[in-house]
Amino acid sequence: MHVLITGGTGFIGQALQTYLQSTGHEVRILSRKSGWDVLNQTMDPSVLDGIDAIVHLAGAGIADKRWTTARKKELISSRVDSTRLLARVLRTEKHEVHTFVSASAIGYYGADSGQKTCIETTESGADFLAECTRAWEDAVDEMTGLRVVKLRIGLVMERDGGIFPVLARPIRLFAGFILGDGNQGQSWIHRDDLVRMFAQALTDERAVGVYNAVAPEPLTHAAMTREIAGALHRPVWWPHVPAFMLRLILGEMACLVTGGNFVSSQKIQNELGFTFTYKRFSEAIKQLVHV
């Protein structure tokens, strides 16, 4: 296949490009320099020449900056406006694209869905994360005449990127603490599995609609912190860091660490037969800390 990737220079996009090329696919990266301007809603339709499928990863980093009113608007618009630009060009220009695979996020279920297990039909949450993700998915639904897949991504783990270095850094420095009450769900996925999931979504005609992109066994924040600390041979200090202190430091964005979700991957396993290299965090941690 000839695949166009938006957000292809990012943490996931780079790995996906490498994997697709290694398995015989041709990859083109869509960037402002190479053919589109999301801010001004313009796109050179020639970038679609010869393209069979699009992977849409573009969007501002959810945890990169404090959530001011302006930042919230940017987080939504970077996802919605880029998607709508693609949808408009695909509706109005000649092309051979037949498949559109978009990133989404388990934030669809809200920053904190408690102890329940979320499946793809679980109702969306009512906070900013859910609002942002709903708007993103609604924009993806504007695609017409294509096979559309949405992958709701959990916490992405890799040695040198994603959430893992952020979680491991204070522990390595003997400053590991449990954040909040520690019972919040942590639904995660190793980047290697996520990349293969995107690849299967591209090539497997059975893949349609929404799938949770998470490992089969989520765990609590406290359990994950202790797993990381154990692998690094570091202590986890007591007591927990109270949620109100985190809110004072991080503002509304504190929900990213004080909240959580227990999310199921059964649909993609049952419907598409997807197999995980890293089912359990205890398996992933060995690779993550170079053991």
C-alpha cells in the first residue's frame, strides 16, 4: 500500500513509518512543508496522488502545557480542524484513498471513569478530555465513502518516549510517590503493539469503527508505580501525594494523573484476532528498563 501519515514525525508516527516500510509499504509524511496548512485550512490535493490509505495522528500534545482556556481551544482545534480539512479535500478532490485510520484516545471515557471497565460502547465522559476526544471522533465521522477506523489509545509505553520516561524519572531519582489514592486505572499499551495495531487496521478489511488500543491487562496507578520501582530497584515513598496538591501544581490537567480508566481490549482481540507481544505490564517492564 501507499500510505500517507499526518503527524508522522512524532513519537508514534516515526515508529509506524519504519514498521510499514520494513513490511513493504510506501510511506509519505504530510506536513506543513509538504502540502497542508491546518491553520489556514488549505491543502495541496496532489499529496493524495497514488495514496491508498491515510493514518491521521496529527494533534497538539495533551500534556505538553498547562490547560489554559487558549490551550484547551488549541488542543481541540488541532485535532478537529486537521480532520475536517482532510475530510473536505477527500470529498471534493479526485483520489484513490479507500482507508482512513485515525488516532483517538481513551480520554473519550473521561479523565476518571472509576472502577468500571470501559468498552467501545461505554458512554463518553463529561469532562474536558471527553469533550476533546468526542469532537475529534465526530470530525472523523465526517469521512464518507471510506473504510474508517478509530483507535482509542491508552498510555503509550516505550523506553525513550511516551509516558514511561515521565513515570520512571522521579523513581530513578529516589523520588517515587503514589499520586492520588493510587486506585486509578492505568490502561497502557507498548508502542510496538500499537504500531502493529495501526498496521493491521490499515490492511485488515474487517477493521471498521472504534477499537480500544490498550493492553489486555490494565492495572492501578499504585501497582504500576511499584512495578517500575521494583524493576529499577528503587523505593516508593509513603504517603500518597494528595490530589488537591497536584491540582494546585498542575491545575485542571492534574486529572491526567489523579484520574484513570480500566479499558478493555477484547473487541480488537475477538473481532480481528490481534495478538499482543506485551499483554502484562510485568512483561513490558523488562523491555522498558533494559533488563
